Amino acid sequence: MAHRDPPDMRLPHIPADDYRRAQATGEPVVIVVHTTDPAGRPLRRYLIPLAVAAAAAIGGWALVVALCALLDAAAHTAAVIAQAAGPVGIGGITLKLARTKGN
């Protein structure tokens, strides 16, 4: 079974026999850690803000489209009701809500 270090560990584990030998002989223990730093910034730092901004833009446009559809349906409903009702009179004042198709 291969020895694996846990993730996010800064220094690898020093085996017990090497540590005891270094204590007994007084030799220093040298730990060499090879790191490879990535050049530049990772792609995730750019993609997450872009994805959030795109989702917000799409959500905003969807809200505008839904509002336009709702207003369009309300306007059509009002027109149908006005045509079906004919003239409306209140206290001797008569209002014609919609024109007939012939005029």
C-alpha cells in the first residue's frame, strides 16, 4: 500500500525511525518539499463571477419578458370585456368603452 499524505498538509510526515535515528545521532533532519506554483490565476476565479453575472442578466430579462406577457394579457382581457359590455352608463352619463368594428 502506497503512503499518501492527507490533503492540505504543508510538510510531509517524518517516519518514526528516521526521527529516532536523528535524535540518537544528533544529525539534522532535512525536509525537502517540491512545490509547483501555477502560473497566473486559475480559470475558476474568472468563471464563477461570469456565471453569476450571466445568471443575473438572464433572470432580469426573464422578469421583463414575464411582465410584458402579463401586461399584454391584461390589455387583451380589458379589450374583450369592454367590447362585450357595450356602453356603460352611470347617472345619465353614458361612456362607450370600445368602438364597433364598422366605425
